[in-house]
Amino acid sequence: MTAKNNRHPDSHGKKPITIFGPDFPFAFDDWIEHPAGLGSIPAENHGKEVAIVGAGIAGLVAAYELMKLGLKPVVYEASRMGGRLRSQAFEGAEGIIAELGGMRFPVSSTAFYHYVDKLGLKTKPFPNPLTPASGSTVVDLEGKTYYANRLADLPALFSEVADAWAEALESGAQFSGIQEAIRNRDVAKLKELWNTLVPLWDDRTFYDFVASSEAFARLTFHHREVFGQVGFGTGGWDSDFPNSMLEIFRVVMTNCDDHQHLIEGGVEQVPLGIWRHAPEKCAHWPQGTTLSSLHSGAPRPGVKRIARDSNGHFEVTDYWGVSRHYEAVLTTCQSWLLTTQIECEESLFSQKMWMALDRTRYMQSSKTFVMVDRPFWKDKDPKTGRDVMSMTLTDRLTRGTYLFDNGDDKPGVICLSYSWMSDALKMLPQPIEKRVKLALDALKKIYPDVDIASHIIGDPITVSWEADPHFLGAFKGALPGHYRYNQRMYAHFMQADMPAEQRGIFIAGDDVSWTPAWVEGAVQTSLNAAWGIMTHFGGRSYPENPGPGDVFHEIGPIELPE
């Protein structure tokens, strides 16, 4: 497991928490780091083409690993390479970027960090609230402002909320027992504990869990309100309150909400780096081959249609009407695009699978960034001795405001507002100038003596993922009752028992995974798909390094009755 850049915090001698399950406790990090490799494909299939729809992290990881196996990935991209790992540079400022999609990556994401480290990229702690990386935090609720460097600096109310959340997780979900099983990679124990929770909490919401817990029942409504507004770890939780509690369990049990890092210079370097990276060892292809070189430097256009041809193969037609034929296809776009952007022949998936693909629900997300002349927020207020501005959590329109320090001699970046769901929808119709004004007006009420606007340089940058026709939302947010849909999508790479007309087309991405909004889920599902495509071409894993499909029937996610 990777532990470079001193990412893993001191765990007091314990093994680190990783995103190991809990639904499918397979060691993806060990599989991709094994010296034997992922497996082999018969020589007669070397050089055969596989269509990869989407050049986000899922598509490019799968393409990279399939290239190493001797296949020829053909990557299609309708928009911009990198998907929702999108780092947009501010004009005229070298290396100063806004992270429009994923921006904070828990160190438990060990398969993702395998590629980060392979590319030699550096990371540093993300400036989350109440962490040393943020310097200081301001919590602004109901017109009252609290300044803190750590949780103990806040009024007792906030510690009561944090303690109630920890107690609720322990009493209602055997939190410490599951985390211990994850640390030790104790598959049997983890399956025993997790599989008990699945039928209990699939059809109940996050808010139900909080409101019905004994820990919160002893407290007031205001405690639940505070938990929703500012939360702990990465900020407020209320936008997730309607979601299935299983989704929240997965996040906290695998430390997705804790010990997060950013990628110095922008996370888009990861997918683009994979595109340009020459593997150390590659079947069939000559030394120095890269995904970029196989494509003459650029992916193919976006896909307009996927259908079976008369030979039983796949006919993939791009935006310009050019059709190519493949024995296998991997779609990594968000699942709604298979009905809204791509004419996908209905017989390629079962009706049960179409139900899952169409009923997947995406969450809205909005961010607005400005570049400033310097990290002025580190200036000290002469009256109080405090930072003049801090990482800010509030019930106002901005919700979360993050400060990115690129050094005293370089411009800084402020994410004025990071919001989800209804708060993001408030931004949706607003032009960028109005978004900046609304954010500055809200922050002026928290920092009346700070003239943020006087420090802004260059043009602001904003995004609303739900407005992008190639995404239609930021990430999946499973509703109660969606476990069965997720299980169908996740298990789709296991195709041996499928009808012939449904084999050969695979799906991957964070919306296929159990951990939407976290890049590790996209990476793990792409590795599942790579195993599926390898076996589709007659290949197999090495006995000393079995792949996810080799053990799926033994340790895969449980199926709930229909």
C-alpha cells in the first residue's frame, strides 16, 4: 500500500484505514502493485481494439491497464479529458488553478494514490475546517461568528454534536468494529458486520439515522441543525440528509471524510499523466508506448451511438458519423448519458439494468473561485491578533469558503462558495458576476472589516455540474431503496451468466461504485472492468495474484431479495 509524501497520519501502530470494501473487500491496491501484473491475454488477441467511452479517471485507468495487457484501447471523449478531475488555470498566472471537480482526496484512497505516486506527483493536506492546513476556521451560524483553530476552541455545543455523532455511529453501526476489520483486512469479520447493516439501513435516510439515534435524541433539534449546517471533517452534512444511510456509513467507515490531501499543481495532472505515461512493462506493445502515442496524441470525438453489428460486435459511432467496430466497449460516462447523449441500443442491457442506470440520482454542485493578489487572509487583525479571514463554514449562501495558499510570493485562490443540492440550485441561473457578488455580500456580513474584492485579480471561475450536458450532475447520491440498483451496476462486470447479447459492454465510474463523489470508487470500478474485459478476450489473472472477478462470488456484495 502506498504511504508516500507522509500522507498517512500517525495511527499509533495500527494499520491504516483504506477504502477496503465494505461491500466488496478486495485489495485493489495490492492487485495493481503485485509484481506479476494483473494477468495475461492470449497472444492471438494482442492488439485488438477496445472502445473506451470517456477520458475521465475511470476510462484512462482502464485504458492504461488494458494497454499493458496487450489490447489497444480507443478512447472517445465528448468534452474535456479528465472528466470531473478538472483543474482550470487562471489566465496569466502560471500554476494557479481552480479545482472545479474533485479537489480533496482521502489518504485511504490507496488505488488512486498508486497512480499519483507512479506519476511522481506531490500532495499536501487539504485546508479542511479545524485542521492545521486551514490555519484557522470561522463558523458562522444564525448571525453569530466563532473563531477556532481546533474543535475545543468552539462553544460546548459543537463538541456535544461531534460526540453525539461518534456515539450514534458506534451504537447504531458497530463503527469501531468495522474500522478494525478494515484495518486488518479481515474479510470474514467485515462481511459479517457490514452485511448485517445493509438490509437494516438500505431504505432509511441519513436524517432518519441521526434523528432516531439515542445520542441525538438526548439533545435538541438545534444540535441536529448544527450538525447539518457545519458538520465535522469536510463541512455540513444536510445536503446528504435525504440519502441512503448506507452511503454515509461507507464514507465515514473508510475515512473518506478525513485526512484528505490535494494534488499540488492540480489533480487533472493524474488523468493526463496516465494518458502520457509509458508503463515499465507492456505486453505486445514496444517499450515507450503510451495511450497518447496509440492515439497519435488525441482521443477520438464523443460517442453518438452504440449498437450491435451484424457480426455480433459493437458498432460505435462518433459525433461526426464515423463508425468503428469492436469486440468490447467500456462506458465510463455518467449513466444518464446512455439515454440522453448516446443512442444506446436497448438490448445491450437487461431491463433490470436499465432501471438501475436510469434511476441513479445525481447531486447538484456549484463552486465559484477567485484569484487574489496574495494570501492576505494570513494578515493579523491588530485588535484581536487573529487571522483576518479563515476557512469558513456558514448557513449563509456560500456554505463553505476555502482558502488556498500558493506561497507569499504568488497569487492565492479563494473558493468563495462550495455548495450542493438546493444551495447549488440557487446559483444555477446566475451569471458568474452575480455569483461572485452574492458570495462577497454574504462574506461581508461575516468579515465586515475585510475588503476581499480589493484583492481580486483576473477573471473568476465557476461551475455548475448539473448544467453540463456531458455530466448532468456532480456525483451520485443514492436514495433509500437504491442498494439493489447499485448492486446490479457494480456486479455488471461479472458477465459469465449473462445472455450473449448483453456481454462485452462494460460500465465503470464513480456512479457505478459504492462511494460516489470519491475518486477511489471510479478507480476501483475501472479495475473491475479491466478484469472483465481481460476475461472477455480469453485472458485470466495469475494464480498468485487473483483479480476481483476471481473472488467476487465468495466476497462480493450481498444481494437483497427483489
